[in-house]
Amino acid sequence: MRVPEIAGSGSARPDPARRRRGAVATGAAVVAMAGLAAVTQLSGVAAAGSISSGTQFYVYPSSGVMKWDAANPGDSREPAIASRIASQPQGIWFANYTPSTVRSDASAITGAAAAAGKVPVLVMYNIPNRDCGGASAGGAPDISSYESYVQSFANGLGSHQVIVILEPDSLALQTCLSAQQAADRDGALAFAGRAIHTADPSAKVYMDAGHSGWNSPSSQASVLNAASVKTSADGIFSNVSNFMYTSDEVNYDKQVLAALGNPSNLHIVVDTSRNGNGPAPGNPWCDPSGRALGQTPTANTGDSAVDAYLWVKPPGESDGCADAAGVFDPSLAYALIANGPSYSPSPTPSASPTSASPSASPSKSPSNSPSASPSQSPSSSPSASSGSGTCHVTYTNQSVWPGGFTASVAINNAGSSAINGWTLTYRYGGDQKVTSAWGATSSQSGSTVTLTSVSWDASIAPGATLTGVGMQGTWASSNAAPSGFTLNGVACS
């Protein structure tokens, strides 16, 4: 698939017989990802240490979904897409070979992210002979040009905190390369990691581990070793543009690290953008139906081996079947929302145009049999549900960091009649302040918060549970659990 472009585009339809992700084209496309603790160089080895769990990720204001959202305020799908997808940080892809502007492109993004107090994730996707000349062919013309390009990119990072996803598929897909070409590529990736760390000691670099339905852990570890992952990177990434369950990816990635000898300086990131329902039956790779959003981007993974779950592939961008590869398609985006286990509305989509300017990130590769394991569970235990009478409410802290939090609310209709339109109120036990909400409008007076349904989630059938409602906020001295939930004036206690 392709990603929102920053400079240029190019696309092609991926070959379903190949184990790679697909079309490409952008000078820089945005990747949002979890932040990082500053990193230092020790004799050329990337320092150990995982990303701070409180890291906030950068939302790129010129992404495809942002452009569509701004251009389609009257579309019935817009509120859901705005709150569930556009609000989330996503991947920024550098996929067009633009040596004259790559430094300024990188500098503009990292500078804007730093000014906002956020950490961007940048995806470098310009290795020579990219995609083995397939649908996502392109990149630098030769290894020397690539290394010069990467050096310019690195020089544009400044001293800002940034995460770099280095060349999806570059190590998992080398079947078209001669032994010398593979060695040259491995050397170029090692150079890239070192150059980025030297130019920006606060950067973290992750190398390609494919995904759990592709190469064996031992074979993937072998090519990672050849690329000097232990001394040139901070970890590995997997599942980019794919649909494999988060738990399968984490298990696989841990096996890869074990095959590498479990080096203490290497950690894991997983693309969870579209894996909420796992891979589709039969493993179709191109815009398969029935897929759902996965774990929202977070560095609060609850696993010391896993630095972050990211949306490397922007949800809603086509793999090349439903629309041109890389184009944001609101029908795809809305389906990812509606197909989730917590979402039940079905507004009639309007026939609005898709966003322009495609940009290529790889589309997804085929996977093996889907696992039956669930996707990642919330990072925090839910607070006590309120629940007698006609409603039950569960408030769950999804992510908490010093001074901030995100949380979700699940509302169960325990009555015998449908709820058509709802207002939920509750009181915080600390000094929390809600700054934004999704799945509802919000207001706050003192410690009392009021959430009011929006058009697409106003109805809750008898016995049904509405999820997909949440908020982000701040706190100073206490993030104590809320209480006193009422729904339409009736206590849910």
C-alpha cells in the first residue's frame, strides 16, 4: 500500500504471489509513533533502554486522512473517521528518492513534532532494488547513492527524539538478490543505522523482521545479524501493512530476538494499524474485507520487550484493489472502524471523493493461517464497573503517563428497551481534566464530566455494550478512578 505523500508519488499494484507488501511513493509520509527516551552511543552500539511509556506521538497534519476529513465535513462517516483514525498518529513515509529535499523534509517534520512535544515515526523506504523490482519498485539507483541519501536524511533529524522504521521488507525479501547484492544491502542498512545514530543520538532505529507468517525466526535472525542489527539498531519491527494478530507478532519477534541471543539493547515494535480481527480467511493481502483497527499507537505496552505498538500503515489507505494504491479511501477507513468488536453503527455512506495525492508505502504481503489468539489487551486494568439498574459502565485507563492519560468507556444497556440517545456523567476522583474525546462530545464542570452521544453511536440495543468511546486528558497530583456514573439521569451503580 501507499502512504500520504510529502514529496512525489508512484504506485503499482502488488503481485499477490510475492511475500511483500506492495506499492510505494512518497517523499515522506507520516508515521506516528511512540516516543523515546534519549539514547546515547557507546562504542558504536545503540544504547539499551525502551521507549518511555508516557511518550506521545506526532499526528501529521497533512496526512491523507486529514486532507479528506477537512474536505468532507458533511460526510456521514466523517465524525467516526475523524475521532477514530485522523486523531491517531500514523506513519510518515520517505519513499521517493528525492536527494535534494530529503534533509529539509526530515527537518520540517522533526522540528514541528518537537515544537508540539511529540515524537514522530519516520519510515525510510528507498533501498536499491526495493521490492525486488515488483509493484513497489523504486528507491535509490545504487548503494552509494542510497548511503548519501540516508546521510542527508540523518542530517535533517537534528537532535530531536524520533523513531525510524528502516526499510520495510529489506531483510525479509532478498530472494531476488545475488550473494553480493545481499551483502551490499546488508552493509547499507548497517551504515544507515550508524549514520542516523551519529547524526541524532536521540533517534531510535528499528530493522525489518517481516512478520510471523513469513520467514522462520532463525532465518530472519540470520539476515538481521548480517545487517549488524546488534550494533546499528535499537530493535526490530514486524507486521508493517499486514494483518497478523498482535500476540502472534510479539511471540514471533521474541523468537527472533532469542535467535539473536536476546541482546539487551534490542526491542520490538509492531504495526497494529489493521490487525484487530487478524488476517482474513484465505489470507488475501489486498484490501481484504472484514478487517478492523488494531491497538491504537502506544508506548505503554505492558511488556518490557516491546517498545511500542504503532500504526505504521495509515488505516484507510488502499492496497490497490478498492482504490488506487496509497489513496485514502473513506469506505475502507469506515469499514475498519465498523468491523471492530466494539462498533455497531451503520450510517449510510455518502459518495464523497477520496483524497488526492497518493504516496507509496508498501502494501501487505500474504500471511499463513490466521491465529486464533486475541489482539493486545488494554494496558491498564479497568476501574470498578458501575452496574445495577439499567446500565453498567466500565471505565478503563488505556494509557497513563506523568501528567496525562487516555481512557475508554464501555456502556452496557442492561434494560429491556433500546436507548436512543444518551448522556453519561461521572465524577473524577482526582484532578483530571478531559482535553478531547471520541465517540462522544464532552464537557466538564469541576470534577464532573458529561459525555453525550453522537449520531453514529446514539443507539444501544437491550443487552448490548457500546464501546469506542474514549477521552484524553491531563492530571497534576491524582489520576484516581471516577465514580458516580449516571446514564440519562439514572444511576449506574
